[in-house]
Amino acid sequence: MTLAALALAAAPALAAAQERANDNSSAPQTSAPSPTATGDGAPAAEIETFQPTPFESRLFQDPDKITQTEGEDIYRALCAGCHMPDAKGAVGAGMYPALAGNENLIVGDYPVSVIVNGLHGMPPFRHVLDDQQILAVVGYLQGTLEDSEVFPATLETVQAAREAAGPLPE
């Protein structure tokens, strides 16, 4: 369920609760069944507030930049949410390709281009990663290609991709 759908579903119950809180009368209060109740009338599970781990708390110390410098840490900060922590990809609200063992990563130029420019539903990350961070995450991903000879990305490759990409749209 999307955040917007969840908010729409919860709105009637929240409005009723606010109305009860503001009503000082002693008349008994009745309310409609909670929209979060299950079909059989049982209450749905409580929604828990997200509590980030210490690692997650450090991810976005600067909201304009990612502060991690190691490839695995950068992957965990930016990529794992869609491509999964094990880098095996996912299918659900979209299709997120597997990166672990992905032969498209053999030549470092390709993942550099994807990171700098984005691809299909993936946004570009050139505004949050510097050149060394891009090289680090590409190197980390190429490390999943255990039985393949890889051709690492270079600083020149990253700089050329940035120049070709131009500025981000506003």
C-alpha cells in the first residue's frame, strides 16, 4: 500500500478521533469501524514508527550528498533498497534487476553510465556521489563477478560520463 493510500484509508479514523478529543460533552461516543480493520472485523496490526539503525542514521548526514566512501557501504545506502541487500534484484511494484553476478557489469563503463545517468526507472545519482564513490560502488559490484575477468571503471570514464550527461533537470 502506498503512503498516499494509507493516509487516505486512515483519514476517517483520525478525523473521528480528533473530533472526540475536541468534544467536551459527556454524551457517549460512537464511531465507525476503523478502516484499518481486517475483513473479519479484527483490528489490523499496529503501524510501527521507523527507527533507523545507527548505520542508517549516518547515511544522510548531508542531505545533498552520500557520505560513505566504501563500495559496499554506498551500495547499502543507495542501491540495496531496490536491488535488495543480496543484490539479487526484485520484482513487485517494479522490476529491479539483479546486480550480483550480472554480466552487464563486466565492463565498468556500463555501470558508470547507469549510475551517472539513471536508466528506465532508476534515477541518476551523479548529484549525490562524487567520482571516487562511483568508482567504489562499481568496484564493489564487479566483485560479485567471481568467475569473470572484469574491466574496471576509471576516473576518466566517470568524468567523461558526467560531461556527456550535462546538468540535471530542475
